[in-house]
Amino acid sequence: MELGELTPATFVERLNRFVCLVNLNDKLEKVLIRNTGRLKELLTPGREVYLRYKEGGKYRYELLLVRLDKTLVCVDSHLPPKLLVEYALKTGYPWKLLDYKYEFRVGTSRLDLLINKRILVETKSVNLVIDGTAMFPDAPTTRGSKHVEELIRSADTYKPEIVFIVQREDALRFTPNKTMDPVFSEALKRFSSMGFTVRAFVCRVNLEEITIKEEIPVIY
């Protein structure tokens, strides 16, 4: 997926869940961030970030990438469903796509994808990696646990799957973050133990594009 023209800036502080303050050309600028996770390991003062111009709305730019040493991390949590569809169309894995719909309503939730009218998929954006291990969530997520339960309830009609998309290249494996959210971690483990599919993929990220690179193992 091409990222378009990016503008470098320096991170100053996070003002709330949706807005950050950056130094852009020696001027302070408020920018949108499409990620409600804490991102405390990434969003530290002085960090190099990359912005993308956006049409309309209150803010001129959105914060898209963060540079962590030699690693670029994409923090747009809206991208994983599109990245997964792009990868499946290109490779035929993990499904041969004949039909897909975004934002498919099931019960009281909207889940990310309905694949081939049968496979119901919820994706999760992962940004936290420690010593090669990607972890989700980086903040407690009642919404995440709700999605797992909704997927389990849907199993009479659909084939449910959960796919974690690690939006950086330095992860070797994925595990649920038991310390941060034991409820979500137990729900995910139960989902897997019931025979439902949990996958994780790592992405290749540069200043031009982000693409899924390969699948990585899920451990509990």
C-alpha cells in the first residue's frame, strides 16, 4: 500500500487520544492520530515522525509513521483490513478472495471483514514489540474482548478468525499482552482452544509504502 507524500516532523506531546503536537518547520502543529492505544514506547518527545496531508477536517495532517531507532512503525490503526485484503489478492493467502466486504455488522458490532460470504474476520493493529515479540493490546481494551465474544457467537453462521497485523518489521512472534489486559488474553486463548483461527503477520514499512511481509507464529 502506497503511503503518498510524507512530511518529516518532531514529536512533542500527545494531547489526547486523537491529537498530537509536533514541531513542523520550527512551528508547533496539532495533528490527528488514528490510534487510541497508549503508544508510550513510541510517542516520546524528540522522536522523528512522518505526517501525511489530509483533506478537510480540523487538522491539516495525520501522524502516520514513527521512527524507532532503525525501525519505522506505522501507527494508523485503520489500515490492517486493507493491508490484509491487498496481501490476499496478491498471494492467494490466507484465502483466495472471491468476495469481500468491509465493516460487516454482526450483532451489536461491526467486524472488519466478511470474506467469501463465509469467513468473518476481525483484524487488530499491533505496534508494540519487545525483544522480537509483538504484543496486543498496549492498553486495556473492553472493545477487543467484546469482538472476540461476538466472533464466538457468530460461529453457527460464519467461520470466525482473528488476525493481528504488526505494523513494523522487527517482530518474530506474537503473543497477547497478558499483563496489560488479562481478560482479552484469556478470551483470545479460549477462542483459539475452541478451534478457531488466530493469525499474525508482520509488515515491511518504509517511507514509500507498507505491505504485509510474512506470517509469524502466535504463542500463548
